Amino acid sequence: MARAWLREILASPDTELAGVVDLVPATAEALVHRAGVQDTPTGHDLATLAAATRPDAVVDVTVPEAHLPVTLEALALGLPVLGEKPVAATLPEALRLTAASEAAGELFMVSQSRRYDRNLAAFRDRVRRLGRPGILTTEFFRAPRFGGFRETMPHPLLLDMAIHPFDTARWILDAEAVSVRCEAYNPSWSWYRGDAAATAVFEMTDGIRYVYNGSWCSGGLETSWNGAWRLSGELGSAAWDGENPPEAEFHDAGGAPPAKGEAAQEARGASNPQGVAGALAEFVHALRTGVTPTGEVHGNVLSLAMVMAAVASAQTDRRVHIELLLEEARTEALTAAAGPEAARLRAWPSASEALAVTPKGLHRAG
Ligand SMILES: NC(=O)c1ccc[n+]([C@@H]2O[C@H](COP(=O)([O-])OP(=O)(O)OC[C@H]3O[C@@H](n4cnc5c(N)ncnc54)[C@H](O)[C@@H]3O)[C@@H](O)[C@H]2O)c1
């Protein structure tokens, strides 16, 4: 994934590559060599390279287990961070990073690159025209042969993939998950050791239901990587295959009038940077203006909370309430946190209330 980030950082007129750090120095050297910028400083220690190159920000593309130490170190150096998803490997670690960002007064944004998709944006616009949303569904059926850790980890589909549609569902609905009931299972022919299939029903705010039905060992008639989406609303339905422009149909033949300026808005959206480039552009814009980006850590933790709640429900065969899960995670986070980070965690009225609002003035414009 670091190769994709290097490509976009080098291509963007708004960013310069200051240096590349990897635990394995040869990996950092190979990355800059492959990108054709072999004069770029490399190293295996963030603080040392930061002191030598004085960067404005850190892009963290390490493995999920390293998101906590790398982001904590960058924030302590006074550097804002743009991190790959998931925000952290566990929910307590994600809350520690949220508190650390508050304590440092530096932006920590998580890149959910699948949000930056012009057809998804068009689907979200269609949904807005269908009155009150009631049911949102995602069907995800593919059969990738990854080899490696995904074939032996527990819950590969929920832990490694489902964060994308769960985060997308929050964005489409402008709603948060309240609770979930999830079953995870492994079809008899599955080549994964962990459960490669899952069905989760989320209760979202305003009583909306979000239903995710997915499998990573279902060959034939495969859905797109984004999955196939359908929204049933008060005035009609909208559908998106995850790749092409979406469609919508209203109950009554007349339908709702086109939203004012919709065509012009979609035309503007079509020229927005997509995927990783979109996340990078939003991060730069946030640093320059102080505007809170969509992936700011407080809100983004709620996407990871959906994943962890689904896993907990599958493991216990019970409905799991997000608010309670977050509070348990805060208690656990406090056993490991210290100093200003722990003080922030303690000062929150509750974990879910702290995440629902992004503190104003969290980061400086500059
Ligand atoms: N958005 C997407 O579609 C998408 C796709 C793939 C991966 N990802 C995410 O990108 C991240 C990286 O995934 P990947 O597949 O590139 O992993 P990878 O294992 O290929 O690369 C991770 C690199 O991080 C280095 N590293 C590990 N710990 C480190 C530390 N403490 N300090 C410095 N370097 C360290 C490793 O040496 C390795 O070179 C993960 O969070 C993953 O979930 C996102």
C-alpha cells in the first residue's frame, strides 16, 4: 500500500516527499528506488528522520499493529498524521489515539479511500432524495486467493474487509450504529481457517437498519470490491453496483423533482481526486484551512466500533450495543494510557459522547 501512497504524494502539486521510514531499512530503500526518487532520505527510526528532514506531516502505512506506536510517536513530535485504515488494531488502542490527538492538539485523520468515489457520491445524493431512509443493504460475494495471514486469521472478512462497507454505510446514511446482531460462519468448501462469511444486522440511529451479507469464498457472479448496495426509502429505492453510476426509482411515477444544482454538483464531483488521492487532498485541505476532514479520528473510531461489535456479537451469539462496547474499551485503554492521554480519556463524559463531537480547534490551520 505504501507504493500507492508514494505515487500520490509524488504526483500531487500540494505535497513533497520528505523521507521514508520502515522498520526494515532495505524496504524503505527499495520503495524510493522503485518510485524513481532514490535521493530521498530513508531510515528505520521516525524521530531521527523527522529531525533531519523536518516534515509537516506523517503518512502512516504500517501494519495495523504498528498504528498505535507510530501515530503516538508522530503526534508527540508535534506532527499531524494521515493513517491507513483501520485506525488501530483494537478499540482500546483506537481510543488511546483519539485521546493522544486531543492532548497533542494535532490532527489525526484515517484514510478510508473508498469514500472518494464519484459513483458512491452520486448514490449518496440519490439516497438524499428518497425521503426518510429505512433499509440499507450490502451484498459482497468474492473468492480471492490471498495466501498469507488472511487465510489463517480469525474473522478475515469482518476484520480485514468489512470496515470499508461499514464506514461507507455511516457516510451514506449520515447515521451511527446503535447495536448489531451478527453471525459469522465458514462455508464447507472455504479455504480460510477463520469464518469467511458473515451476516450482520445493524440498528442505526433513527431506527434505520443496515444489513451486511458477505463472503470471501463465493466464486461466480462476483460482486464488485465495493459490493452491491440498495437503499429502500420513504419515496422509493436506489441501487449501486459498486462500480457504475447508481440508479433510483420513486414509488410514484412522477418522482421527486431533481435537487437544485444536482447536475452541476455531480459534474464538479467528477473532477475530484479519487481513492487515495482524494484522502491526501482532504488531509492537505484540512491542514491548510482547519476544516475537520471526514476521516478525523473521533468519527472514524465509530467505523472500527462497528467491526468490533459485529465480531463480539458473532463470538457471543448476542446483540452487542456499541455504546457499552466503547465504554469497556475506554476502561481497558485507561489501564495502558498515561499522562495527558490518560487525562483526556478520563475527562470524556462517556466514550460515545466524546466520539460524536470533534473538538473545535483540534488542529491549527497552517
Ligand atoms: N485502503 C485500502 O484499500 C487498503 C489496502 C491494503 C492495505 N491497507 C492498509 O494499509 C496498511 C498497510 O498494509 P500493507 O498491505 O501495505 O502491509 P505490508 O505488510 O505490505 O507493509 C507494511 C510495512 O510496514 C512496515 N512496518 C511495520 N511496523 C512498522 C513500524 N513500527 N515502523 C515502521 N514501519 C513498520 C513493515 O516493515 C512493512 O514494510 C494496513 O493498515 C492495511 O490495512 C489499506
